[in-house]
Amino acid sequence: MNYKNLKTSQLEKELTELKIKYETFKSENLKLDMSRGKPCPEQLDLSMGILDCLTSEDICKAQNGTDCRNYGGLEGIPEMRAIFAQILEVTPDEVIIGGNSSLNMMYDTVARAMQFGVPGGEGPWGKLPKVKFLCPSPGYDRHFAICESFGIEMIAVDMKQDGPDMDLVEKLVGEDESIKGIWCVPKYSNPDGITYSDEVVDRLATMPTKAKDFRIFWDNAYVVHHLNEKGDNLKNIFEVCKASSNIDRVILFASSSKISFPGAGVAAMAASTTNISQTIKLMAVQTIGNDKLNQLRHVKYFKNIDGINEHMKKQASIISPKFDVVLEILEKELESKDIAWWNKPKGGYFISLNTLDGCAKKIVAMAKEAGVTLTGAGATYPYGKDPRDRNIRIAPTYPSIEELREAIEILAVCTQIVSIEKVM
Amino acid sequence: MNYKNLKTSQLEKELTELKIKYETFKSENLKLDMSRGKPCPEQLDLSMGILDCLTSEDICKAQNGTDCRNYGGLEGIPEMRAIFAQILEVTPDEVIIGGNSSLNMMYDTVARAMQFGVPGGEGPWGKLPKVKFLCPSPGYDRHFAICESFGIEMIAVDMKQDGPDMDLVEKLVGEDESIKGIWCVPKYSNPDGITYSDEVVDRLATMPTKAKDFRIFWDNAYVVHHLNEKGDNLKNIFEVCKASSNIDRVILFASSSKISFPGAGVAAMAASTTNISQTIKLMAVQTIGNDKLNQLRHVKYFKNIDGINEHMKKQASIISPKFDVVLEILEKELESKDIAWWNKPKGGYFISLNTLDGCAKKIVAMAKEAGVTLTGAGATYPYGKDPRDRNIRIAPTYPSIEELREAIEILAVCTQIVSIEKVM
């Protein structure tokens, strides 16, 4: 039943039925928040053992003898650096452990670049007449918010099925010196859920850039967040950068926010020793060190990458059925109608729904009126402006399966109503 | 035996004896680090109960229902805000809870002012041709490092027995619009250990400033850190600012670093709702929220200001004898000789030793050669330059009493040797 092939009378009949459905949902006075990629309580329950890892009976020393209760250890305790080195496929001395937020580390990295510049550059980015970042879109709204806050001009670049449109990326960075960076969520991207292909990774790492101090902000937020046994593989960009004399180009980020606790996890960044040295030097003015006891808790609980991978299988067993529910309803309600398209991600936290052009805002507003709060339409684009007004980010993890089913049914009804009105 | 009244022959005899003493110390191959104000392990042991406060049996909810394990709560959980409101004598909605480091909050506050400006100002401080801060000196080297990092020009202002030289402060801020801030450690100051008088507090809060967006960075690091039952009282500057229409002038900082754990404490800042709103707005781009589980641990353990005050008495019982040892040796070895002066602080973490002009560097170097590492001479002044080269910061808390006794005896011998050489 492709809407585009239906007669007006058929569409009108369909619309009437859908509107009755919608009013029924509305009368239920639902209140469901699906706006953010938040783990559900059952996921958090999986990590409660972390709270028992460190008690008053423990010595609280790191393997290098550091008393984790006291000051110091700016770069993090060695065993925590070692685990993030495994996660990010780098060496421990290329890792800095942060507080509980990798977003904070990204923000601070941009802030430092604006204020002080980065190795290989010619001074603070903030002193330049213009600084631009490439923003593969749809993308992560909080990355875009950082740029907006610092007055960095954002250039949207389309996301394709294997990563950003590299022809365009290469063209832009090759000719515009003011383009200093690119935001990437290379694995199970936010929101598309796609993983960059080897070719995209290679091209990002090796492409000539007009700016000598160009940086890739490699937010590997979902590095171990597979939904099924067989996850995607992401090529190690750092290795390619090293091999092509672009070792300072990439800065990698990750955190345990969606492994252990979003509110009390451990974040990390990794980069060349040149980048790390400059960062540590500037960080030394900002803090005496991040929370080492929480690092110790995480180390004791997870032990190594194997411990984390085992843990992530349990996480997947909770959220994978939620992704299935979303996909099942989208398929049932929308697939045949030629009004929306979506990916089937193998990991991450989102399903990205693309509607007919000009429909996303209306759909999100209608869903909201029926009690379902989605991420604001447009949020996945720089400046909150989706040029085709068609992308809707679905975050299935937080609601219960029952709530989710209802929410996605409402979303599907709204999508159909708005699409018919558009087609008519 | 005032050295200044001795004949050369007497001084020479004294010097010879002191040098023999010094060589004896040196031959012992000591290795004592007294460079930083670090709690000793016994102090940290007092707080081990914090580690048992939160286990897998707990619900981990804040009193407003927030799941402390999950994202959110940018301003901190209400009960933690309430405790810091008691500590800083403000209301809970005037408090933002940070991560584990108040230094980090100060740094970020300066960074935000440089990048975005502050309420009442005319844009980013970083866009101005010149930004200056007043630095009461001797003061805290890490404050000065922040200014240096951001290229903020530091103007040293003498510390008197009741706070900064207010005549000079008033004169400077009254005529120079580029003076945007002043660093203050108003209670048990670092390193002098003095507490600002009511008059100084009043004058700071009410003085006319040429800069409309002048800020007092009120680092109340030792607010509850009394050495004895009878501590100093500090007048509430925020109240005076409010009463004199300078409500946005002061930003207060504190942390539990030297209450619970330096490596895993909780930091806070407080300010007018105008300042707080702007800070929260900018912080929202930087992070989704700080570690709420650690906040919950602290709340469960200390409960309120009374719990903290009780705890601080135990801290005092460990470190007060150390301060006594330092003072006892300084009195015995130096008092009669008219070559050095020091305060007897009622709280805080330091004893500030002032030698004859031009002697501090040499004394610190000699002590180092005998195995005693002190804070670098000059570190307590902007740019590391003590104009009279006479201030030495003694940090008695970390070493054991035995180590401390030996270290201070060495320091006293070095002080006498260098002073005699100076007098001769």
C-alpha cells in the first residue's frame, strides 16, 4: 500500500481511520520520554557490583603505589589507562583518564584549542577570524552545541551508508584552511547506527588538509556497545594516522557511561604523545587529578576488555529486544508505504527514522501532543536545522518494552498522518 | 641571641657549629617531601566509611527522585547542595556541585569569563586588550598558575595580618577598569593561615570598582578546617555583597578534598542566581552532569554540617600536633635570633615562614640538598617571584611527626646558616 500510488479518496479514508487511532492514543494521557539515549534502570542494575568493589577494608592503592584517595595522578591510574588502551586500541601512555564525562573531555579539548591552540598549529584557534568544523549529519546534537557555544561555524556533511560523504569532506578540508576539525561517531553512529567503512577511515586519516592543525574528534562512544554477538568492525584510525605521518590528527574519546553508570562512570581520551603532553601540561593548571577511587572501582569490577565485553552482552540482552520492537512496528506500519526509511543498527543507542521531506517537525509535534517526547526534530543537524526536515532520532533504551511499543505505534500513526497530508 | 647584635667572631663560631649540624643531617640521606598541602594517610583513614555508604543494596536515588546512577542533575543533587549551602552560608539554589576538584571549578569559571564574559560585563574578557587580577601575596600558587595560563596579568598585593592591603586594593580596582578579579583564600589563608577581618570583608564587598564585571574569587578551601576547638570566624561576604547591591561580585568555592578524600571528594561553587544561571547554561554544553553517586556517598556519610564539623575535629586531632611541632622548633631555634617571623594559624594547612630578605631561595635549596623538599621559594608569589625572596611555605600535614621534627630542624639550621651569612 504505497501511499504515493493511492487515489485521493483512498488516502482520505486511510487518514480518517488513522486520526481516530491517534485520538484514542491521545485520550490515554501517556507520558513517555524518549528524547535522550539513556540506559534503563535494568541496565544500571547490571553494574551494581561496582559499588561493592571498594570498601573500608581496601587499601585503595593503584599498581604504581599511588594512594587513590589522595591528590595526584593527573593522567589516571595505570590499570585504568591500560583498560581504555585496550578499548581504544592504543598504548596506555597514549591515554588520559578523565572524570565521569567524555563530553567534558571533548568540550575541554575544543576549549583548549580555542584558547591555546594545538600542536602543529600557529596559535589559538580563537584568535583566527573564522574557525569551521565539519559536522557529518545527522549527528550528535551535543557535539554541535559545543561548536555553537564557541562560535565555530558548522558545515553539515551528509552521512552515507558507510560514513560521511568523503568526496565532499576531502574537497572541503583540502581547500579551506579555516576548517579545523570534524566530529565523528565512527561506530554505531549517533543517530544512524552505522559504522564507518575501512575506506572512510583510511580517507579521513590520510586526506590532505589545508589546515596543518586539523583534528578529527573521534567520539567512539559505542565502541563496545554491540546489540548482538556479531557486531561491526571499525578500522583503527590511529594506526592509519601514524602510518601516514598524520599521527597528531586524531583524538579518540570513550567512556564507561553506557557500560557502567552514566552518572558515575569513567571517561578517557587518547592521542599521540605530542597531543597528550600538551593536554597534560594544560590540564595540570585545571586540576590536580580526577577521581582515582572511581577508576579503581571500575578496574576491580571489569578487570580488562574481556570483562567489559562480557558485561556488554548482558546489556545487549536487555536493549536488543527493544530495538527489535521498534524495527518490528516500523516495518509493519511503514515499510510498504514508501514514506519512511531507517537503518537496522548492530549496536549503539539509536534508530534514525527518515521521513518524507518536510514532515519530521510535524510528526514530532504530533507525537508530543499524544504524550511521546522524542528528540526535537532538527536536533541531529547543526544549528538544529535539518535542511530536509525529515530526520527523527528514536532512543529505544530507556522505556520499558510495553511503553516503547505504545510510543512507536503512536510515532507510526503520526508519521502516516503527516505523510498522507503531505502526499495529498 | 639576636644575630644582628652579635660580633663577627661570635657569628663565625655559631656558623661553624651550624655547618657541622647540617653536614650530620645531610649524611642521614633523608628524603622528605613537604612541598604540597596533602593530608596524611591517617587523615584519609578517617573517611573510609564513605566507601561503605553505597552498596549494591542501595536504591541510589536522590531526595528529588533522581536516579544518581543515570544522566542528569547538572547542578548537583539537592541534599548535597544543601550541605554546601550550610558550609558556605548561602541557600541551596545558589550552589552548583562540581566534580572532585574546586580548582577545576575555579579554572572553568575563569575560562568561561575569558571565552564568554560574565553577567554585567561587556563580553568576553579574552577579547579585551588586557585583563588583570589582584593577587594577595603570599598566596596560592595554583591560583596564580591559572592567571598565567590565560595570560591574565597579575598584580601582587601585600597580605597584612587581617587580609590583603585594602588601601591598595581599593585604589587599584577604583582606577583600573582592566582589573577584573581578585583571588582570596579568606579563611586560614594559603600560606599565611590568617583569616580576613570583618573590615576587610566589608571593604571587598562594598568598594567601588571601575570594572562593572569585577569578580572576587572567594576560595574558601579551609572553611571548616580548624586546628582547635576555637577557630576563626569569617564574615559572610555574600551577605554584604547582597546588601550593597554587589550581589554578582563574589563567587565562592569549597570542596571536601581535605574533609573526605583529595582524590575523590566533592567540590562546589556558590554565587548569585544570575551568576549561577549563566554558569549552568554554559556548563550544560560541557557536561550532562557530575558524579552523583559520589555526592550521595558524601551525603549519607556526613549528613549535614554538624557531621562535617565532628569529622573535622578528628582531622584536627591528627594534624594539630604537627603544627605544634613546627611551631615549637621554630620558636626554639629561631625566635630569639630576629631572623624569621611566622604566624600561628588556627586552621588551614600551612605555616608561612618569612626569613630575612634575600634568603628564602638559598634556604630552600640547602634544605633540598639535605633531603627536605619544600614548596619552591617564590611559588607563593605571582610568576614565582617573591620580590623580597623571603617567604617559605611549610606544609606540616603529610609527614609523620618524627619526619616533620627532623625536617623542621633541618629547615631551622639552614635558615640560621643562610641568615648568618647574610648578616655577616
